[in-house]
Amino acid sequence: MIRMIARTTEALALAFALVPAYAHPAAPLAATTAIQAALSQESPDPRTEPPLAFDEVWAYLMSGEERFLPEAAPITDLAYFSARISSTGELYGAPEVKRLAGQPARKHLVVAEVTNQALLHFVLNPAYPLRDKLVRDIAAAAAPYDGVNIDFELLRPGDGPAFLEFLSLLKKAIGKKTLSVCVPARTRKMDDAYDYAKIAAIADRVFVMSYDEHWSGGAAGPVSGIGWAGRVAAWAAQAVGAPKLIMGMPFYGRAWGDKSPAGAYRHSSLSLKKEEHAAVPGRNPEGIPYFRFSETVNLVLYYDDALSTRLRAQAYAAAGVDKIGFWRLGQEDPEIWRVISAGMP
């Protein structure tokens, strides 16, 4: 029965991957219903099936969290997070690769800037005297590594050409080392700085961050739904090409609550709260009033385990993907490492 369910879910993952972003809304719903029906027949144990094989398995590791490196995990490439860019455009904080001594995986220095859009504009723009020095500094810091991973997020659409030029200069500077570039998940070509095909023409690998389909500021749902991830993979395989494509997966979960009582209150609002909870106010030693109250918050938490990870991996494989990656070590269900395998470097 378990083998039958595994085959069923693999077929459904393929169906998901082939559903285009503009398909009728009922199509993903029908596939979801079919998966639920298959899973309800018996609780499948993915560990009883042969591991899904991928040519490369990448995993991000935070500097200082080396204790989370799993033993004998099928990891071919470690992305060591991370060197940063200072407010003046200087590279700093590159992790020491010697901390990973004894690890058979290839090691990649991650250079990350994920929040400061203005800083990225100034370090990428050739009109300012920052870019060329940054390229030289990254190349020098990457000397003991096997490659460089660039994770520049929230780029302005207008900075796309400068980003491509920066990547070209960096690839030339690091020579035969692997240049990998992170891009946000897309299901179609968009007018932004992350042109999959143009980036793939420069980089050796393109890492698609196929997560945050649902995020903390939006409606509750999977961090990376199987159907959505399959559609992202189908588009990426077309735009990037399988030889350079790495499809990312999340190890983390996320919770949403039906209310969040913490925050700032107007006097009129807090007065209603005080009345609603029959709260008795007090005063602190400085004479500032306060009151205490309790509320029930209902939460839903979406996360991944070995089975859901296998289903997503099947959807990727159905789209022709042979390289996957994970964000990040220390957040995973340990059983995940029993459902995938990889060639060793």
C-alpha cells in the first residue's frame, strides 16, 4: 500500500508541476483533493521508499551553528552564511572555512544583503567608487572556498543591468570557482532585476528560493505549497535550464494567529479593553498607569516533515530538476535525510 501511495503522490506532483500559473482555479484544488484522498487511505512512511536521488544537494549553514551539521547527510554543497556589506560598502564578516574542515561537501562563501535596497543600489552602481573594490574583496575572501553564493534581495528593478554587470565582473574575478546566485521564486517572467535567463548566462548555478509563498504579513498557508513549488520549478527549468538550476526548499515553519493583542493602543481603544476584561489598573513607581489582561489566541502553524519534503522533491524531479537546496541546517526534521540522496563531490 505504501509503495502504491508513493507512486500516486509522485503522479500528482507531476500534475501539479504541469499546472500553469494561469490555470483554472479548480485545477490545483482538484489535485489537492486527490492527494488528500490518497493520503487518507493509509499513513505513508517515506522512509520505507528508496531515497530520491539528486545530482547535487545544497544546504545553507549559519556561521556559529556548525553544531547543526548532520552526520552522513547527503549534502554535496555547503553555503556558509555569511559575509556582509557594511553601510560604507565594505565587505566584512566572512566565515572562516577552516571551521568546516573534514566536511566532504564543496564550500561556498555566501555574500548576503537581504534588507537594504539603497545600499545595494550604491554598491552595484558603477557611478560610485564601491563596486570594483567589493568585487576584489569578495574574490580575496573566497580564496579558500570552492565558490561564491550571492544573495542580494529586494533589488530595485532599475538595478538589474548593474547587477548583471557586477555578476560578470565577479565571475571573471573568481575564475573557475563556482558562482551561484539566489533569485526569488517566480512562475512567469517579471519586470524586475531577477531575469532568470540573463543571470543563468553568467552564473554557474541559479538558486531559486522557492519559499515564502505565504509569509508573516499575509494569509496563513504553507511556506512552500507543493503545487506552487511545482509551478515555480516548471518555469525555472524553462528559463534557467536544468544544468544550472538549484530548486530551494524551506526547513522552517511559520505560525499565524487570529489576533495579536500586543502593540500600540489609543486611549479610546485601551479603555474598551480595560472595560471588556474588567481589568483593575495600577500604577508603577513613577505614576504611570497600567493594567493586565489575558486573551486566547488561536494559531495555525504550517511546517515541513520528511513526507512533505519528499512530495515537493518529487514535484521538482517531475519538472526535470536534478539539483535541490535547503534553507537552512538546524531547522529540519532529521528524517528528511533518509528520503533523499545525492552524488558526492
